[in-house]
Amino acid sequence: MPKVASRTVLHPAAHDEAPLYLPIFKDIFEKTNRMVFHTYAEENLVKSVFRISQARRIVLGLGVDPAPPPSKLTGQEVLGLAPEEPYICALGRVDTLKGTTMLADFVSAYRDRHKNSVSLALVGPVAVAPDEKSWLKITGQVSEDEKWAMLRDCSLLVSPSYYESFSLVLMEAWSVGIPVLVNGRCAATTEHVVRSKAGVVFQNYPEFEIALEIILNGQATRDELGRKGKLYVEKNFTWSVVIDRYINFLFG
């Protein structure tokens, strides 16, 4: 690393997980002279583990592709639900470590306590699936058309993951005006919600229940959160914005 440090730009995508603390990474982080982070939370994490005062740094995020035009396919059709039937969506790997089992348990409790018929769609490759339920739709991998149909027609997107460095799925949901609910134990997604004011953070089941009740039963609230999310993406993470900031960081 010392031989190439002056020509190196490090994009860590760091998570607060055990591998980050391995001794092998000390030289990489502490001898790099430029770093690009996805969130301020990621930058603060790296600063808490390594001495990086030598590095010029920027919190940049990632570029987000524009959402495709709406198609005739609906999310309800993809999931085998009745037209207009409400559902919650979670995109990403279906795995206990990603919080999807917890999410299924929370939705089950919510349905029981509120006699609510909302369904949950877990969309993505399956590692560890929750127990089968009639209202739980586990799709596995889907096409882009199917993914966007499910995003556009869901009542909200939930990110139950504890560990994210950016979360592209939040940006995709916001790009089509869908509000989000995120796990408060994930610093990166919590940061996005706080900065955008386009979602709600939950730390436990009672907070999840209250947030879900407010969002599911308030069309005006859903619309306002979705509007703020769309503005947040347009202001910070379109490709033109990200590329301009990156070029200025590298050569400005």
C-alpha cells in the first residue's frame, strides 16, 4: 500500500462486522490518502476503528438509475393477490441475518393484534426462509419488470437489515414515491431516513406497530413521505450529481 497510496482511492463500503477489525486492514485504511464513503455513518465507523486523518474524504453515496416507466404488470399480479390488496415489500436476500425472519414475526403479530389482512412480500434470493404463512409471499429472484411492479404497488418498503453501508433499495423505493420503514440498528439506513424525512425508524416491535399503523392507514402520510423521498434521491443520488461531485473530489 505505501507504494501506491498517492494513487489510491478507497471505497470501503464498511459494515460494523467482525472482518473490519482484522489486522490486515490497518495498513490499507491508514495509508490510503483518499476515501469515498456511502454515508456519514460509514465514515464515522471507519474513523472509530482506524486513524484516517491523513486521508482526504468525501461522503458520496451511489448513483441511482432512473425508475423505468410503469408497465401494465401490477405487484398484486406478481404476488397472486387480489387487485388493490395491500402488501408490504422487502427487497434483498431473505435471511435471518438480514432481518427478514424478524420482519415476518413482526407482521404476524401486527396482523393478529389489528385483525389486518396486509401481506408481506420478501423479494430476493432465499438463504433462510421464515415459516410458511398464507399471507407471506417469498418470491425468490425476480425479473426487473416484476421487481418494479412490486415496488410501485406496495404500501411501503421495509428494510429490516442490521448491516447496510448504503441501501440501494431505499433509493429505488423513494424514486417511485414509496415511503420506507427501517431498522434503527442500521446506522446507514437510519441516516437516510433522518436526512430525507421520508420514512420511519423502528427499534422494536411496539415502534414497528405504531409506524405501520400510521403509514398503512394514512394515504396523505404515505404520499408526503414518498414525495420527500423522491426529492432526496433527485438532490443527492442521480448519476449526474454523483459524477460531478466525484470528479470535483478527484481533480478539484
